[in-house]
Amino acid sequence: MGIVKLIEHAEAAPEVRAVFDEIMHVRGTDWINNFWKALANDPALLRRTWENAKQVMAPGALDPLVKEMLYIAVSATNGCEYCIHSHTAAGRAKGMSDAMLMELMAVVGLANQTNRLAEGLRIPVDPQFK
């Protein structure tokens, strides 16, 4: 159970409802997920986070599927179950296969292991890498 009330569209203040409507329009869906409903307890935070998400996750130098996979990787490393599920669903909608997800998780596991080894052993960075 969450620690804040989830604000439903029907009970939302007008400024929250406007953000909810935009989210549904941009994402081509007819529902609002619980992440946005929780943030709706602070309308300014909801708007700010939505604007940032729209900008960062929009097509750019990185393909949208790559962005979703990066989000999954960071979410797995940070242990955010909600974001792992949300962005895995988004990645699958953008064409991510189970094989791609498993390979991604293998890279995440290896990176976390080698990062800890390198940091724990305080290995000096090679000058060629700088």
C-alpha cells in the first residue's frame, strides 16, 4: 500500500485533470497509472515531472526503445519495482523482445558486479580512458 492517496481523474482538481488529460492524449491511452495519481497530491510536482518526462523520453539522438531499456536498467539497479514493470511494458510496446530484456539484465548484472569490484578495489583509471 502506498503512503499517499491516489488521486483519481474524477476527483482531481482542474490543474491535475489537465495534466492527466495530456498524459492520456500523448500516450494514446484511456487511463492514468498510479505513479501519476500519487504525484497528483502535489500539482506542481505532477506538472514538473510530466514536462521533464515528455522532454527526456521524446525521440532524439537515442531511439525511444533504447531510452526505455536504459530506464529499465537504472530501475533494476535502483530496485524500483514500479518503474521496472512500467518501463518493461513500455519497452515491449516499442518492440523489446524477451531475449532483449534478458540480455539487458545480463549487462546490468555484469555492470553492477564490475562497478563494485572496480570501486571496492579503488582501481586507478587508465590514462587512455581519460
